[in-house]
Amino acid sequence: MAEKLNVELREDFGKGASRRLRAESRIPAVLYGHGEAPLHLSLPGHDTALAARNPNALLELSLPDGAKHLALIKEIQRHPLKRSLNHLDLITVRKGEKVEVEIPVILDGEPVAPAAAFVELQTLTLLVDALNVPEQVEIDVEGTEDGFQVFAGDVTLPEGSELVSDVELLVASVALPRIEETEDEDSEEATEAAEEPAEEA
């Protein structure tokens, strides 16, 4: 389901105008796609921040003149320290259209102890229905053991999705925890040094 946002057109541009918008708890954005002229928008800060928690959220943008646009978030620019939203790039989408999106990889279940599961690739690029973008790709690691690996071509994709990423990319693995030899060597050297008698002056 699309997240509904009431938006406004922006007429002032530049860093100063963007700062003034953010001071009013609004977020500057640009909507583009389908060969149409870009629309410079002002979005409601709180509602947009909630929607943007899902990076692939479908947005229904309502303009003051009654026009509506369906859009996906293409890029998010955040404040380097506060991590608040600074600017959004949005792309127009239509019913029945396919789009390429980055979908987060999530592990489900636990391997056999003491082995641990690792996500080797944080996202997979998929071709999906623009109006039905999956939130995540799940990989089942329940009961797996050391040496278990899942490559992109092995992943069970959400219904209606097509893999764009290279099929040979390693996505997840299961391995035994590593014991750092250097730490053991350091501790042994420290023990030996403590046991050696001190030299007389």
C-alpha cells in the first residue's frame, strides 16, 4: 500500500532555500521520470521520515491542484551527523511497470552451534513490479553447519521478482568463529615475560 503524502511545489532553489524548508520541518525533493520535466517538491518532514524508514516505500504524492503521482525513493541524502533527511530523489512509477531496486538481505533461523551465520551481501538488485516492491529477501539458515554458502543464483526470490545481481555473488555463509592467533601469542609472550626473573642492576 502506498504511503500518502500531501506535497507542495517549490519555487525557490539553492542551499539557502533548502535550509529554510528544513527549518520549517519540510524536506526538499525532486520527482523525475518517464521523460517528463522534473518537479521540485516540498515534503512534510515527519510523515516523510516515517515513510523513508522503508527505503523502497511506494509514495502517493498529492499536489495542491489535485494531481497525484506514484513514486519510489531513488536516493536519500542525510545530514552527516544528525542523520536526518536533507533531500530526496524520487522516480515516477506506473501500474504494471517493472523497476530495479536494492532489496535488503535478512537471515532467518540459527545455524548449528558453535557456527555463526554471516550476511556477505547486504542487498540484492531485483527487477520487481513497481507497485509491489518486497521489503526484504529472506535466507533460511536454520540448522545449517560450517561451510554452508548461499549464492545469489540460489536465493528464493519474492514472488514476481527477477534477479539482476550476478548469480555467482556470495550472499550468505555459515562458519565457525575465528580465534585470533595474534591475541593468543601476545598473551603467551606476556606470561613468559612475567615468569622470567628480573635482571639484577
